[in-house]
Amino acid sequence: MVRNGLVLLGRRRDDCDWLAGAWDVFGGHIEPGESEPEALRRELGEELGIAPIQVQRLETISGDVPEPWRLHLYVVTEWQGTPCNLAPEEHAELRWCTLAEARQRLGAAHHDFPRLLAMALAPAG
């Protein structure tokens, strides 16, 4: 989620089973029979209480630690509702971050995050 040159990130709770204490983008698993856009809409509704309106697919990235994973990344630039933490059992806090802050928080998670964050925050035009 991007607005006014900032990206919304969530810090996972310290007692989470997956990526405890780490900063993360919002989303989750694709349910059986669900498309990527359907999963995005469902997850953003469940976690943040918003409905995406303007969405652009970026890329898919993957990794092997702590187990094999794949992440389909989208930029959401317009939505209905006000983002709030509807999943306090998962996220300890939400924060709007500058590109530099987001790179610092997510850069170690995957080598492509700095480049993808720059793409997501690039001015339209």
C-alpha cells in the first residue's frame, strides 16, 4: 500500500511462529480456488479493513529460508476504507515508511526488496 511517497508496513509480533518481530508487507496465503487478486482483496480486508481499488502487479519473488516461499507483490495505490490493524495477533504495529525506512526494514528479507520498493514508490507518469 502506497500513498504520498510512503509505503505501509507491519511489524509482526515477537511471539509469531513465522518471522517473529520482522517488518513485512501485508497479504497471506492463496486459498484453494482463489486467484491472486481475490486473495489480495480478502487478505487486505481481513488484516487492514480496506478494499483495494487501484492495484498493479509488480513481480513474484521467492526464497528458501526458513522454508521455501513465494511472494506475489502488488502495489495498491487507491483503496476504500482507512487502514487499521485488524490482526493484532499477527502485527504489533503498522507504520507508514519512506523509501529509505522501508529499504532498511525489508532489505535483509530479500535482495529484490530495495529495487521493488523503489518501483512501488516511483511517481506515476
